[in-house]
Amino acid sequence: MIEAYRFGEMLIDGQRYRSDLLIFPDGSVVDHWRRTEGHRLTLTDIRTLLDTGARTLVAGTGANGRMVPAKGLAGELLEKGIELVCAPCNDAIEHYNRILQSGQPLAGCFHLTC
């Protein structure tokens, strides 16, 4: 569960992260995540999350929503059976925690700054 967020920092299950990160359905976290096109989220950036069984991918787009999904990304994910939810981090965390509590297979990617 994501316990807290502030600009540049996220607390997940008692562990502090200070870089962009991926969260896998099993709860494991990979930090120091980078995107190939800076503030644009592409399929390449989340490829490691695709075959994990997640049915929803929550993308935290930063404190001010600066990270944007590439055109067509939501459709590409739907073809793979994955719903994409994009929102600024505070809203994305609410979505993530609510879906996590429902027991639905879930993954996340979070841009922690702008």
C-alpha cells in the first residue's frame, strides 16, 4: 500500500523512495525508473509490467501532472487486457490503494516530481 506522497518522495509499505518507480502486482518496487522520452509515458517504458497479470495500471503523472501518456497508449494496453488510469500523483495514489484493496491484479508507475 502507498502510505504517503510528497513532491519527490513516496512511502510504500514503510520504505521511502526518492526516485520514479514501478510497482508490480506482487508488491515489489523498482526505483530509479526512467522513461525513454522524458515526460512522455510509452509502451516501452512499462514493458516489464505487461506480462505480470495486472488488469489495471495506475500511472502517477507527477505532482503537477507533467508526465503524459503517449497517443494511443491506453488503446494498446486495452488490447492487452489492461486498463490505464492516469492522474496526478495524489489522485493516482487514491485510485491505486482503492484498487489494491479490492484484490484486483494491479501495477503502478509513478513520476514523483513535476
